[in-house]
Amino acid sequence: MPLLNSYRVIYLTFFVCLVADIFPLPIMFNAFRPNWMILVIFYWIIALPHRVNIGHAFILGLILDLLLGSTLGTHGLLFSLLAYLTSINFQRFRNFTLVQTTLLLGFFIFIAKLGLYWIASSMQEIVLHRPYFWSIFTSMLIWPWFFLFMRYLRVRYKVS
């Protein structure tokens, strides 16, 4: 029964972050929307790499592509790449301080944003605006509280 409960909590956090990624915001706040899916994938792979893996990241990316109406596979490819980089170094990342993981997460989100821009610009003419990168800073600002909340959920519901 604990195994079933573990997966319920993990999948519930995936669902909540998917909803948060597609929830409509006023146009002036949309550029500040944190990258919730990257935050949750990064956390679960560091915390429980035997439960959440690259396959989860790819499937979640495909679902996000379907929900956002973007080119199918772009988020899946980038999320699986970030999940791979996280999973091969998860033991090292566990020993990082909260400030170090925040900076690392900011770098990962920057790489994902550049990758999304590069893929989209290879298919059509797109202009890169400065507000495109503001979500990196809001994600970095939210990460310490998100990390502590997710750790609380993991301990409270005995997710292992």
C-alpha cells in the first residue's frame, strides 16, 4: 500500500504542475510564469531517482506539448535531456546547498528556454524578446519554497 500511496503523491504533484503551467494568467503576468514542470521533475529526480526517471519527463513533456499546442516533442525532448543530466548527477546535486541548486536550476531552465526558442525559430521566423527569460528568475525565486514544500509532502506522506 505505501508504494501505491507514493505514486499517488508523485502523480498528483505532476498533475498540479501541469495545471499551473496552463492556467490562464493576465497578459502582463504571463512572462513571469514559473516553469512548474521543470521544478517538479528536477525535485523528484533528485529526491527519488528510482521512482521518477527520464521516461516520466518525456511523457510529461509530450502532455505539455499537447496542452500548450506547441510542436509535439519539443518539451518532451528538452525535459528528457534535463532529466538525464539530473539523473546522472543526482548524488552530487543532493549535496548541494539550496543556493547552489537554485543556481543550477536557473541554468537548466535557461538551457530549456534556449532550446525551445531554437526549435521554434528553426520552423518559423520568431523574434526573441527580453521578457522571454523572466520566468527563469521567478522559477529561481520560487525554488527554495517549492523544494521545502515538496520535501514536506514527501516526509508527510512517506513517499519513498
